[in-house]
Amino acid sequence: MNDSSVRAFCRQYSSGSASLLGNVVIGLVAFLTVVDLFATQAILPFLANAYHVSPAAMGFAVNAGTFGMAVSGLIVAFFGRRIDRRRGVVASLALLSVPTALLASAPDLASFTALRIVQGLLMSSAFTLTLTYLAEETSGAATSAAFAAYITGNVASNLFGRLMSASIADMLGLAANFYVFSALNLSGAVLVFYTLNRMSGRVQPQSKQRLESPFVAWRQHLANGALRAAFGIGFCILFAFIGTFTYVNFVLVRPPLSLGMMSIGFVYFVFLPSILTTPFAGRLANRLGTRATLWGALAVAGVGLPLLLVPRLAPVLVGLTLVGVGTFFAQATATGFVGRAAGGDPGSANGLYLASYFLGGLVGSAVLGQIFVRLGWAACVSGIGCALAAAAALSVRLTTTPATAPITRASRQSDPLPPVRAKRPLPAGSERRAG
């Protein structure tokens, strides 16, 4: 794409002339980054049969990738300012293809689980670095818009990834499914290589100031009550999402619904409305405020929960649609808030947020899996409702006060710390010189 890169598209956000092509590229990068994470859930009951394990055990193994993503989020948060964004994302996606292909021949559940953790490590590093890139290249309302486009790609990966996984596994078998997704990972690396400009000036965003240990930035973010609340909200959102879309698969395949593999794949067209609604998260948050937008999104998800208990397919599909729309809208809103509130070190804040977010998925898989096996689907849905309620309660803590830049030796000599400044478009031709 020559100089028409995602970086240029992000500047178009800042100048107010949003590019449709820019939205597509940002969303496609997101799609190819996390398509492996949830696609495997569509074939979860059949994996459980293949490995001869319980739904809870297989659900935990499939969602073990969220543990890797949580750990990787912290690693990138610590070393993020030393990592070239473009090279980091390309390397992560290229390496991701290896454990994805090896899943086709995983001999036992332990091996499957370990490979899913490695997948999570690599997916999260690409995810976090891309979010950091967007936060650095946009400001204010433009950050919310760019993040919403990225989360929309995430939503699309949930729909088309699950549909592809179910279809391929049904027609060609489980092994072929993982080989196809490995090829998608490689195509993501190629896309990023040719669309994101080299980040020679972004390896150390504040290289002129000698930064303290990354733990200083972490302490500053964790001392911010609004950011702590946002981290908790992220935990609760994926807790609820994982609980819903992992264990509902077992409800769908057993009586009275009794769906087959291909039918389960088509069930995930319930994510289609989310693809249409999520891009508006940033705009609505700018108009109504983050708290009001989050409350509305979480309320939509909550309304869908009782419908999941009706023993007929149509109400269950409506319930899944509402949960998907609500949780993805809330996720886009919370992610945009973190990008705006983080100040001058968005990499650390994004890493902490994603670590909390994916940790919530792991905990949700483990806790709600045991509830599902021991107490049933109704109790599992009740646990999901509690997570949504907790997220709504934490939203009270969110504020729109701009965060300050990370603490440095230079900034300690200036009190108070300077506010975050909006990024300005670079002069024409500067991208070539930077590349």
C-alpha cells in the first residue's frame, strides 16, 4: 500500500476525515490477530469427545489461551517502550502460526492446553502493541474511533472465525481446521508488514527523557482510581463473555436443542449485529460519556441472560445476540477510555488492562465451568449476571479527567506534570524519512 498505511489512516481520524479503507485495514488486522482465540469454542463439544474429557476440562483447556494473553500483556507493558511496534506485531503473528499448526497433532489435553497458552502469549503481544500504536497515533475522540474499529475486527473474528472453524472441522476434520487458521496467522503478519510503517521514532516514545523503571508507570496507572476501575471492568466483561459463549455450546448440542456441528457454526451469526453496532461505541461515549455508555451496554447484555434459559432455539439466539452486542460495546468503550486516560505511556496501561481482561476470561472459564458441571446452566447464567452487575458498579469510578504523563526524572523537576497533548500530523513526506 506504499505510504497509505494504517499510520496515515489514524491521522485522518485526527483530522476528522475518517477513511473507510483505514477502518477496514485496522479491523482486518484485529481479525487476523485474535481469530484463533474464540474460533475453537465452536468445536468445543467435539474436542471434548475427541479427548474424552468433561465440558469443564475442555472448556478450561480451550480458554487457557487467556492465561497466556494475561501474562503477555504484562510483559509487553514492561518492555513495550523498547519494542518496535511494527516488527513486534509482525513477529508475533508469524510465530503464532507455529503453535496453531501444532494443535492439529496435540496428543493429549495437557499438550493442547500448553499450545493454547503459547498462542495466547503471541496473540496478546500483537494485540497490545497494535492498541499502543493506535493510542500513540491518535488523540481524544479519534482514539475512541480507532479503538472501536479495532474491536469491531475482534467482533468479526468471533463470528467468521467460529463459522469457519465449525465448517472446516465438519467437512475436513479437526486437524485441517488448525492448519487453515495457521495460514490466517501468516497472512496477518504479511498484512501488518505492508501496512504499518516502520516505527523508528516510536521504540522509545520519550527517548529524550530518561525514564524510570516501567514499574513507576505501572504504579502511576494503578494509583489512578479510574484506570483501576477500567481494569476491573475489563476483567468482568470477559468473565461474562467466556462464561456465555463457552458453555452455551454444550447447551446447544444436548436435548432439547440437539444441534450439529454445522448448525452451531451458523448460531454464531448472532455476532453479526455486534459488527454493525460496535463501531459506534466511540462516538456514543464521546456524546453521552463513558459511564452512561457502559451502563447502557451492560444493561443490553443483562436483558439477554434470561432468554438463554428458555428451552427453545429462537429465544436463545436473541439472548446470545444481546449478550454479544452489550459485551462488545462495553469492551470497545472501556478500551477507548484506557487509551485516553493513560496519558503519555499508553503501552503500560493497555498491557495492564489486557492482562486484567484476559485474566477475567481465564477465571470465568474455570469458575463458571465448575458451576456449569455441578449446578447446571441456570446457575452459570446467574454467575454471568453477577459479573455484569460488578462491571456496572465499577463504572461509577470512571472519570474523564486527563491522565498525566509517566513519571520521569525530567518531569519530577516540573510540577505539576504537563497535560497530554494532541498529536499533530507530520509534514508531507515525513513518513518516508521515518521509514
